[in-house]
Amino acid sequence: MNRLKPLLFPFCGFMIALFICTLILVAAGERYSILLESFYNTFFTHFGLGYALFYSTPLVFTGLSVAVAARCGLFNIGAEGQLYIASVALTFVATHLLLPIPLAIPLAIFAAMLGGGFWGGLAGFLKARMGSHEVIVTILLNFIAYSLTDYSILYLFRNPEVQNPESLEIFQSYRLPLLSDLSALVGLETFSTTPVNVTLFFAVLCAFLVHFFLFSTEKGFEVRAVGFNPKASKFNHISVEKNTILAFVIAGALTAGVAVNEIMGHQHKLIQGFSVEYGFTGIAVALLARNNPIGILFSAFLFGSLHNATREMEFMSEKVTKELSFILQALMIGFVASERVISEVLSRRGKKHV
Amino acid sequence: MRLILVSFLFLSFSLSAKPFKVGLVLDKGGRDDKSFNSAAYNGANDLQKKLGFDLKVVESSDDTALEPSLRTFAQHGYDLVIGIGFIMKTPIEKVAKQFPKTHFLIIDSLVALPNVRSVIFKEQEGSYLVGAIAALASKTKVVGFIGGMDIPLIRRFEMGYKAGILATQPKAQLITNYVGSSTDAWRNPTKGKELALSQISKKADVIFQAAGASGLGVFDAAEEKKVFAIGVDSNQNWVKPGKILTSMVKRVDLAVSTTIEESMKDQFKAGEFSVGLAEGMVDYSLDEHNRKILTPEIEKVANDLKKKIIEKKIIVPDYYETNKK
């Protein structure tokens, strides 16, 4: 029972949020079942679940990115910029080097990690050596990253056939299979027409790897030690500078997953502005999971499915506008995150009875 | 037993009387850009009031929402799915392949699939006319052009516009600016206004904007500095009456409504449709809002040129063609 507790309270919060959102929707003149229908479509149809998982995948990576930095006492607002630099590096490799699959895929992933890691490391370096605050540095680096991405798309590998600024298509050998393709091999039809791809498995793997790194390795312990108490770490010969840079390099490298999901798994090209602020939503994902890598899997899925459910709702209703759906989304997240308040109220009540 | 029979009858009736469903996906400009997207929205909406089919309009807040939106429409059994703008090209290509029974319409881009109709407007012809009008109405003989996103489509406007200016005023000077190189360039009225003000400070007194919602900033600048602006896509003369010399009208509304009508009658025709002045799908606009500022002399010249273009005595340079070589 005690093991289930951390999941129980967010679930209660979710149910309360569901109830309140339904009240709002009914007040707006909508049928009372619409929210349930949209969640039904999200969780119980191949189409909805496929998209929910597809939206969740990048959020796992950015959530992990923010969490690793946070464990080291750093606030990484730069995941958005890091994932763009990772995308540029990946696209550059995947549009220029024609390689066979066993070489191509690891190389492209490595290039993306290098790109993201470099951009993250830059922020870490500035923080560690120059003492500039990482929040400001990462925000500013984001803007530089956007412009560099625009420049690369327009001048390095632009597809001249298309009006929209986007890169050339990546070579065939760099493309990752969709889950629907994989299941078709064994004669099943799952998630058909949705873009959810094998990057999802990478995401789950990464969450466990990060968990292992943080809690079962010496390096991970050092990173956390710096996060807990930099001064004490220094006295114990744990370098604050090195670990700051290391945490930021890992944080940046993790955002490579977003590029892999989008470019190798889905679009097969780099499109300007493809990230729907994944980097920033990652902050909320990590906060909700309290920087626990395994918890991030769940919170990313919550955000991903909410994103899909609100999108579904817009199609089912005349009255739910984009703005209203944002409000509903915010309410849901707010209630799930307020588990502390709820658990406190519950425990107080328990004490009274005793 | 009777109840079952009746309900069965009712069910089969309700199934056979399934309403025709149209899904419309607008780009970032949104339904209230008073220009390109508004034209599409009004075309579908007005026809919906007349014929009463199911119409659902979705605006995309970001570029990644386009494909899921189109796909959700197809998945939910919509009969006709309409994508407004060149940015829909790749998403429609993907989705139309997966749903070969659904009809698609795309504006401003070519998708060669058996269930997609692509409507491409000859923007250069309409731009040529407003270029001629601008040059004739200008006192300083300096005219401006403000494009939204710097892409071949908008360069096509600019090229036609320039040809029209030079045809009537060979010595006139054209100042060109673009709002940006990303899709945000369509909804940045602040920058639109800044660019217009800088052009006005260089003595431009007629400015043609092809910049989506950013163009509304150009109108503000024109009103403030008492110069003329030229609208685009929709007839925008009413937005600032007396300040907007004319509008280069692109009948996106007609393209949308005729496609819906044909699709409803099972007469949907796929393929590429390139339409211009001759089909009445692009034009310059003249109504009570600009009657006083567009003089009859200018009107006469414009109509002459229009006739010559339709009769193919004037061939307006096309950016797409000139850049192919």
C-alpha cells in the first residue's frame, strides 16, 4: 500500500480535476460526457493512444534533461535550445553521409547527443568558470540556438522544392521504424497512421539509465552531492565545477532524443519551429515527477495524453476553444501537482479521528 | 418487437442521412487575419449557412498541430478536408496517402495525388494590376512592398507588382521588405508597422502588403502617416476605409466553396487548378470604401491592363517560371 501511495494522490487529484473541468464545460453549455469521451479516445483507441505516446516521448527526454540538472542544483531552461542544436547536428549528418543502417543510426544519435551536449556544456562551462547564472545563460543560449537553427535550415541543407523552410529529407538508412510498422511485421495492427516510433523505447531506456546513473554510480552520487550542498562537496574533494559541467552536458545530450523522435522517427527532415516548446514543458514534467527519472515516465505520459485529449476535445465540440482547453489542461496539471496539499489535509483529518 | 423494428428503421435512416462533413484547417494566421485565412473561413462558413453541411474549423497554434488535425478529420470520417496554405503540403501528402477515400483540397501548393485538389492562384496577375494602380496613385513615385515570409510564393507577388509598376511608371522606385523567414512572419503586425514606417520615411506613399496578419500593422502605419496601403487576399478596403487604395483579391473563398459544392454532389475533381484573372479568381477590388480615392482614370488603365492580360497580350513574369531555369 505504501508503495502505491505516491501514485494514489496524483490519481485523486486527477479525478477531482476531471470533476471540476466537467462542471466548467457544462457551464459553458457542453454535454457532460465530453471530457470522458476525449479521455476515452486518448487511452482506448489506437489513434489517440498512439498520438499520446508520440507527444509523451520528447517530454520524457526534456523532463530527464531538466531533472539531471536539477539534481545538481541547476535550473536548465535551455532544453529548448539544446534540442534544436541536437537536431541541426543530426540533420547535418543524416543529409550528408550516406551510410548503411548499422552505422548510420548510432552515428546520427551520437551526433545529436554531441550537439545537445555541447550546447548544454556551454552553459555549464559559463556557470562553472565564469560564475554566470545558468538561468540567464540558458535563456540567452536558446535565442542563439533558434537563430543558428534558422540559419542552418535556410543555408546549409534547405530543401529548395518546398516553400516552407525545412531541410532536405534524411537518407533512408537513418529512418527509424514506426510502432505500427513493427507490429505489422507480426501481423498486428496497432497505432496505425500515428507517428509513435521506436524512440519511445529509447525514452524508457534512458529513464532507467539516468536513474541508474544518479542513484547507483559514484559519478551520479557526486552530481547529487553538489546539488545537495556544494560547500560540503568541496570539502570532501568533489569538484563543483566539474560536476556542474558534467550535469549540463548530460542534460543537453538527453535532449537529443527529441531530435531523434522528430527527425529520424517522424518527419524525416528538420522543419523550422518543430518543437512545441518541449523544452519548457519538460520543466513542468520534471517538477511534477520531483526529478525522479522513473516518475518522469508517468508525468510525461500525463502531459502527452492531456495534450492529445484537449486536441480531441476541440474536434468533438463547438464550444471548446483553444483557450478553454489550455485552462482545462492547466487545471488538470495543477490538481495532480497539488498532491502535497491533498495528502496533508487527509493526514490531518486522520489525526483528528485518532 | 415493433419497438425493435421502429428503432432499427430509425437507425438505418439516421445512417443513410449522414450529413456531409467538411473539415477546415487554417494556418497560423487564424480565422481573423482579415486576409488569407478569413477568405477561406468565410467561403466555407457562408456556404454552410446556405447548404447546411457539418463544418468544423480548426486553427493551428503551431506548425506541428497541422498533421494531427488533418489526420483527426480523416480518421473521424470527414468527407472533405481542406488545408489552407503552402505549409499544408507535406502534412496533406502524408495524410492523403493514408486515407485514399477522403477528399482533400489544398490552396497555394501542389500535391499530386488522386484524391487531392490543388488550387494555385496566379498572384502575379493581380499583383501586376495593383502595381500599376500604385504607381499611378503615387505622388512621390516611390512605392513599397512588404511581404510576410520570404518564400517563392510571396516573391511571386513582388515580381508581378514590380512589373505592373514599371509598365505604367518606368521611373518609379520600389522598396521591398520582408517581415521574416519563419511562419511567425505571418502574425507580427508590430514588425509590419515598423517596416512600413521606415519605407514611408524613405518617401514611399503607396505600400502593398502580402503579409497575412502582419499586414494589419502596415495599415496602421499608413493611417498614421496618411499614405495609401494596398490590401491582399481578401477585399480589405473596409479595414481602413479611405486609406486602402485597393486590394489584390485572391478568391480563396470561391475555391473553397466550389470545391465543397462539387464534393457534395459527388463531382469532386482532383488535380492541379491554376487560376487567375481570366477565371475571375484574382482581381483588384473596387467598392464604396475606395471609390473616392481610386480615380476613374486609374480605373480605366487598370481595366485596360486586365483585358490585355486576359487576352494574353501581356504576359506577367512568373517567379516560379523564371526561377526554374
